Amino acid sequence: MLIFSDDFARMQNYESYTKTQNEQKQMKYKLLSMVESVFGDSYARLKPETRNAIDMICFLATDKGFVYAKDTYFAEKHDISARTVRRVMKTLEEAGKIVKAHRSSSKHNGRGAAVYFFVNHPYFAHWTTYFGFDVQADVQAENAEIPCESKDKEAKKVSTYSLPNNYIKDHFIYKTIPFIKGVPKLINQTFKDVFKDSLRDLYLRVRMASQKVCQSVSMTLSKKDIHSIAYESIHVLFTYIKMRSMSFEEQCKLVYRIALNKFNELVQTADKEEYGVVTPRKIVRKEMLPDWFQAQQAKEETTESQESGVVATEEEEMIKMKAILAHYA
């Protein structure tokens, strides 16, 4: 998951959850207790410098629910190795307590520094909706205690060779066929070989465009319309990148603008169909006129044509006379 510069600027400018020093302290203790529960008894055996680094990480995450300082920053502050910091964050990530993303690098098109989102923070639901994290926002429930059985009762052993053949076949197909999770099937089949794992971020940009349009007009678009416009937008992007080279960040911005324009056109068309557009019609009178009125109109038309003929004849004579006078002049 890549976080681009525009999104990261919005993250930094987002309103802080903690308003007072007391609220900040309580939130830090909440996140710190979560870390202690993950490590269990081994937390007390960690070096004091490592525990101080964890304390600082939890403190920096109190305001907005994420930490974006580099591993080397915590390592230099507390005189430990960056590898130790990464090992701590990896343990929390594997336990489902944090979600890791990366900022886009300004020097190249790859990944930059890591950003860690804390699942236990109240703002995590907001970041999940904004970035489309494919994780559960709630904390996993602890496993219930399993009662111990008596020693004389042995558990029934089931051979792994008794698995049905269709399960093995389906599992083999699942492993061999690549599939980008969170992307509609048709878009997967068409563009997964072109964009690979980046296809999920492109589709996320289309979803963000649909959410912006829906919020502006207070309406809901159907899943069919969203998938159709997503397919069209990504297809336009695919046609465009064949003509010129683009960075991945530029591709995301372009597909967002394309989708935004298409969603706006769809909403405007829906409004016209709902309220209708009335065009003025020309009124044609088809009633019959009386005979005496039709005769009078015909007589007036004949008189006008005769008068125009007389005027035309007089004008022709004047032209002829002028030509004769000019010949004798």
C-alpha cells in the first residue's frame, strides 16, 4: 500500500484526537498496554532502551493514530539498532495490532519510509475507510480456554491422506492463478497482467472519486455503475500510458480525474432523466377556415401579385429608357 504526497499532507493536517495532555497520556497507556499484551512476559525482559523506544512510538501515535518516523530515528534516539525497531513493529504487525503502509518516494517510483497505523486507536476506522485497508478494525477476541481432557482419553487421529481430491485441486488452482484482492473480477482478468499489484491502488482511486461525487450530490451509486466506470477509467489509462511514460503517482492522479469526470457525467444524466427536460413545441393550427374567408384571401393574393407585376413592368421600362438615353448621349 502506497501513500502519496497529497494523501500524506491530508493525514498530517487531520484534526488531533487528543485535545489535552491528560487525554494524550491515557491514549499512550492504552496503546502501550496493547504492546505489552502482545509480548506477554517477554516484554519485561526487553532492554530498557527498547522499552523506551516503544513508549515513544506509542506517544507519537496518540494524536492521529499513526507513526511515520523512520526506524533509524528511534534507533538513534534510544541507542539501539534499527533492526530491533523493525523486529518490534513486525511482531505487532503479525499480531494484527498495527497496519503497515509506505510513503511514495520522491527520488524514484518505489516505496519510501514506512507508516504504521495502530488498530486500537479510535481514528483507525477513518483511515481504513480512506485508504481501504483490507483488515478487521476491531481487536481480535482472545481464544476461549479449552478444557483439558483426562489422560486415558486419546484424541482421535485423522490421517491427512483422507483429504478429498477436489480440495487439493481447488487449492492448487488457487495458488497458480494470480488474483488481486479487492478488485472486481472483470478488471482483474483484463488488467492484472498489465498493472499487477498496482491495480488495487488504481481501483481504490476510482472508489475515492465515486465517494466524493456521492457526497457532493447526496446520492448513492450502484455497484454496477462503479465497476463499469472503473473498467472504463483504467482502460483509458492503459491506452494513455502506451503513448507516453508515467510514474505510478501520475497514473493514480490521472485515473482519479478520469473517473471523477465520468461519475459527474453519470450523475448529471441521472438528474436529467429524473426531472426531465421540457423543449418548446411549435403549435400548428389545423382547424378549417370558412369558404368566404378563403375566397377573400385568394382575391387579396391575386391583387397583390398584379400590383407587383405592374411595378415590375414599370421598373423594366425605366431601365430600358435609361439604356436608350445613354446610347444617344
